Amino acid sequence: MSSEMENEATIELQTGQQVADKTAVKRRFYTQSNFDLAHDRKINTVTVRQEVRDKLKEWFTPSRSCCKNSLLSFFPFIGILRNYNIKNDLFGDVMSGLTVGVMHIPQGMAYGMLANLDPVYGLYTSFFPVIFYFFLGTSRHISLGTFAVVSLMIGVVVDKSDCCQLISNSSNSSSNGSLAEDANGTALSEMPLNDSHYIAVTQTSTYAQSDGDDHDVVMCKVGYVMAVTLLAGTYQLLLGILRFGFITIYLLDPLTRALTAGAAVHVFTSQIRHVLGISVESFHGPLKLIYVYIALFKKITSINFASFVMAIICIVIIYCAQRWLNPIVRKKLKIPLPIELIVLIFGTLISALAKFSSADVFKMKVVGHIPTGFPPPAFPPVNRLSSVAVDAIGIAIVSFAINISMAKMFAQKHGYALIPNQELKAYGIGNILGSILNCYISTASLSRSVLQEAVGGKTQIAGLVSCCLLLVVLLVVGPLFQELPNCVLAAIIIVNLRNVFFQITDLPKLLKISLIDMLIWLVTFLSVVLTDVDLGLLIGIVFALLSVVFRTQRVHSSILGQISPTDVYEDVKQYSTAKEIEGMKIFRFSASVCFPNSDSFVQKLYKKTECDPVKIKQSMKRTTLSLKDLEVVQPNQNNKHQNGGLEEGDKAVCIPALSVTLTHVILDCSCMVFIDAVGIDALKQVIDAYSDIGVKVSFAGCKESVYDLLKNTVCTKKDKKGNVIVRAKIYVTVQDAVIAATEC
């Protein structure tokens, strides 16, 4: 057979609009190897070992520019401040910072209570992490602080801890005049150094002492929360150092939205008891929400009507103000009405004047003691770390997923770079330092972030301004909220869940786009609601990964036909003008061939081509036929077109199950991005099986990486003497392969 480079056959194409604007192209047909030689393809000779060595050299070879770039990448605020326009940016940052700071006060206190801590810890969380993120973060618009879902997950950790046992232990010990004991019955003086030191440090001040809980119980809860925050921050920092920012691709948008919607159900349930004024025991494990509602209905007769009425009034006021009054105010003042803070202030005033907390009148639970200033720094108790190590993983992932999704949204909208690995470092360092300063894990809030951007915030200087306002609250104003009823905070949380609950409207939209995406949303949501947030997240991720496997195995495949008189080949079932070429089957597999779908690839190829060489060989053995016993067609020049373009000398296997004689199978590889070892074995199996019955296999339209792999592994082999045998050829396009099959 003459070389394709010497072959004078040409490819004639006519493309364009229906009749006019036709273009004729004449060129030789090429195999991929001859095309590379003719057009001087540059082959990448750099090995993986060399790439790793060069990268390590780049990282660990100090230079002035390298140190400067490292400093700027680790402290992004330097670059932001260098380009800061005081005239255009400062006013917007100050206004947005004050507005968001006002919003931090009620949300921080409410979500602090949601985390099963005193409300002041929510204010700490709204203060310190924002400062750390200013120096380390790359997003200019997200507002870190407290967030409902993460606060709930923190609260679950506290519920599962053994702190509640301290209530009975401390009450027994106080009546006997003995020392307070921890959950394991160990006197505080006999605790390990880290735990006893943590409590001793916090006991030197009056910080975070609640009226409702014994001080030792509060400190036990804080110890657990700070331990899980330390571990979550450590996980995030390690992921950032190891450059694992890409993990966000596995947290699909339907999955994260279903997670937050499901968690909102837990948040709502946790606040119902405050609205009703009913105390119920904590439940854990699957179906815990059902048990909570059963317990609530059993105690429905003991409802505190004062709490219930006040909560309903607050919910109605906040909702109506946000729904109808806020748009009017924002048109005139450019800032929203701080209705939550207004409700907080008036709720506190009414409670103090009417003495709602009095045991003789309304018996309404209030926030209680709120300290001024900051507690002294203390390292979280080391002996708690092992018991919260697993919980910290889920909290770290959920927090990062929520943060990065919001940060990406604002970065794309405003056209600046966001670095996921640096974001992980910023979150990690902020949470590690925050755990020492009595903060739990911080997360961006969508409502605050949108508000910060809408009011005119340009950089994280807005966060510093909000911290200044919170500093005033923590140093001076905090104790004024001691008479604030818990039901008011619960009302604020419930109203803020409104938009999260509306995410259930994603289902009809997802159904129109993808049934599998809708199922991911539904499975994740139900898993979170029926089990718990962390377990539901795990189930959602596993289901999402299984859906990828399912999609990989159920790949679309088709037989292509030529749309005459062009070189375009399309699915014969979708295009009525696409006609198959006799004697050939052009097969397209719309995915990479790899271990999940290699068997499916082989089965679909045999089915679509209507030629299963394995069954044919088995039939031959049963009838004691050999290849020579099959009917052989000797085409001549006159029946060339009727026999798939065969010339004299070519032999075609005439298979009774086929309506035409099959001589060539062309695999369109244009959709294949990679092929793994299992896929290579499957392709070798196909080539050998078709070769046994006299059918030639060729490849067309390969990507560069796929072509190199096929050329070195599939298309050639060595015989016993060491000679290289060409098993299959690779062509530049399907048209090249078709012309080669008809002309060779």
C-alpha cells in the first residue's frame, strides 16, 4: 500500500449556507503520524519527574521577587491597600461597615444562642475572625461572622457532649458543699492540666456566666466548642497548605443548597422551644427531629403564652418591615431599615419594664448576664480534641463550601481574582486564633454579604468598620441587653430562615435541567432532615459521586453517517440526511474510556455495529467453521460503491446477521479526553476480536494525550522476533479514515 503522503487522493468538501457561499477544500488525507511529520509537531519531552523537580526548585529557591510575591499572596490586603482609592471607596466602606455592624449585633446574639452558648460568644465570633480575614482573605465582599447552619452544627456538638451531666453533678456537689465535678465525676482540681487551666483562666473573670446554667457547665460547653473550632481551623489550614482548594468542585451547588435547606429545618426546630417557652430534652441520631416534635406535643399544655405571643408579634413585625417597608426606606436612604436591632431594643425595654423574667408573673427566659470586655485568651482543652475530631471535619467542609461559594459569586460579579487555597489558609488561621479568643468557627452570611455589597462596600475595610461598632457593644452596651427575652432572638432566627426555605423551589428548575441533579438535591435534603447535618452531608456527597459513576456508565453512543456532500458525520438516528457508508461502521462514544465504562464501551460497540465478533467466533466453532469457510466477496470496480468502496484484492467477511459486508470499524475519539489502563485493555480486546473475523479497526479525531497513548500502547505491538506490527491506524479526522478505507 502506498504512503498517504504520496497518495494523490483528495478530500473535496462543500460547506456553507443552503446553496450559496460554497467552499471547496482539496487536501491529502493523513494518518495522525504523517500529519505530525508534515507539519512539524512539537512533542513535549518534559517528564513528570522534571516538572516536580522544577516546581520544587521554584518553591524553595529564595529570591527577592519570590519573597515579594509570597508576601503579597499571603497578605492580600497589601495589594488591596496599595490600589485603594480613598475618594471613591472609603465612604462606601464606612457606610456598609456600619450597616453590617448593626446587623451583626442581633444575628451574633441569636446565633450564639443557637450554638448552645451564651449570646455574647456570637458577638466574639462576629468580631475577631473579621479582623483576621481582613489581613489574609482575598474576597472583598463576604461578611464573616455567625451563620445559622454552622451555629446549629456547633450546637449539635455541644448537645452530644457530656457537659449536661455537670448540671446534676454540680447541684449535688453544691448541696453537699463539695467541689464541682466534670462529666466523668472528676473534681476540677483533679482535671488534666489543659482542661483545669482553661476553666481556671475563665473563672478569674465574670465572662460568659449565664443565669440558666451553672458556670462549670458553661465552661465545659465552651471547652468543647473551642476544641472543635481549633480542629476545624487546623483542617482548613492544612488543606490550604496542601493546595486542596479544588475540593470545592465536589460540592455541587444543588448539594450545598439542599444542605442549607435541610439544616434550616433543624434550626427552625431548635427555636420552636424558645417560641413556645417549652423545655425538652436533647435527642441525637437519625429521626431526632421526629422525637423532638413528639416531645413538644407531649408538653404542649405547658406552653408559655407570653413567650409565644411576643415571638409571633416580633416575627410579624420583622417580616412586614423586610417585605414592604425596607424597599421604601432603601430608595430614600440607600441603607436598609435595621428592623432586627429595633426589635431587639424594644424587646429588651418591654421585658425590663414588665419584668418578663419574674418567676411570679410571666416566667419568660431571658438572655441574662452579658459581660463587658473580652475574656482572657486560653488554649482549648487538649483532652477534648479526640472526642470532636470527626465533627470538626464536617463543620470545616460545610463552612468552607459556604464561604467559597459566596466569595466566588462576588469575585465573578466584580471581576477580581479569588484564590481558593489562600482562602482556606485565611479561614484556618482565623479559626485557630479565634478558638483561643473564645470564638467558634466563623462563616460568611449571604444576607450580610449581599447587604455589604449593596450599600457600597468595596473592600474588607468595611469589616473593620463593623468591628469598631461591635467593639463599642462589647465594651459598653452589652449589659443593657440582659433582659432580652430568648423568644425575641428565636423570632429573628426564624424570619432569617425564610429565604433558605424558599430554596425548595430549586426542585422544579433542576427537574427541567437534569433529573440527576434534582435527585442529588432531594437525597441530600431528606438525609439532612432525617439524620443530621454532618451525616446528611456525607450521604449527599456519596450520592453525588455515585451519580457521576452512573453518568459515566450510561454514556451516549451512536453510529455516524455522512451528511453529503460535506465532511460532517453525525448520528444517523438524529439526522435524516446522514447516511451510513456501506462496509463501514463509524462509532462515536461520547466519553473517555475508563474503568467504570470500559465494559459498556465494548458492549455498545458490538451492539451498534451489529457485529459481535465474540459471538461470531463461537458460532464458527460450533459449526466447525474456520475463517476460510466464511463466504468471501471479491469486489470489482463495478460493484465498488455497493461494497463499501472495496477494490479488487480486498476481502470482506460476509456475516449472515448483517445486511451489508463489514470491512472497517472507525472509532471517533473526538469526545475522549483520556483513557486509563482498563480502557487500553478494552481497546486491545476490540482490535483483536475484530481482527479475528477480518474487520479492520481505526481511530480518528484523537486529542493529543489520547493519540500518544494509543500510538504507544494500542496501535502497535511486537511479535516474537521483536518486529513492530501495526494493529490499527490513527487518522486526523473521520473523513481521513473514511477516504483511507475506500482508497487503500
